[in-house]
Amino acid sequence: MIVQQEELAKYLGKNDLSSLEGRVNSNTLKNIRRCEEISCREYNLPVIDYLFLKHQQQNRSLRQLAKEVGVSPPTLKKIFDNYRLPTLTTAEATRQNWQDSDFRARNAEA
């Protein structure tokens, strides 16, 4: 589901990582916390907000984000579900990406 700009605030601030304990394995939680150090330092955002905004505003797929964090895509989906964060469908993400001229240029030959 594409969340409109004016609706994004409703989904932000759900960053209590302790709610993930027991729901994901310890290595996943360690990777999320490592990513949080980077997201807080570089973007001044808690990790869950950072991942959600990158997914919604930059059309980054869950697969790309999972790779960045060091978890599997199904695990990242589980984390989004835990915080009740909407995810883009493949069709939505693809449609949004193809509207970007830089993306079209990079992928025109593929």
C-alpha cells in the first residue's frame, strides 16, 4: 500500500525494538541494532522509521532493505508486520520506480 505523504506521520515513532525480542532471533536483532546505530548517526532517525521511509518514499524493495540490514526479506516483512507498517506491493514499487527517469535510464537495456 502506498502511503500518501500527509499520512506518513501516523506510522512513524514505532521504534521500541524490545517488542521484537522473542519474535526474531538474536542475530536478527543484533543486525537491526547495528543498522540503528548507522541510521541514527547518518539520518537522525530510529531504524524502523528509517526503513519504513526508505521503503515508502524511495521505493526500496523489502529485498533491498533486508540486504542492507543483513536479514532475510521474510524476516523484514515480519518486522514491518509487527509494527503494523504497510508495505508496497511489487506492482506499486515497480510502477513508482519506472516513473523515475534515472531508474528508467539505468534499467532500459535490461
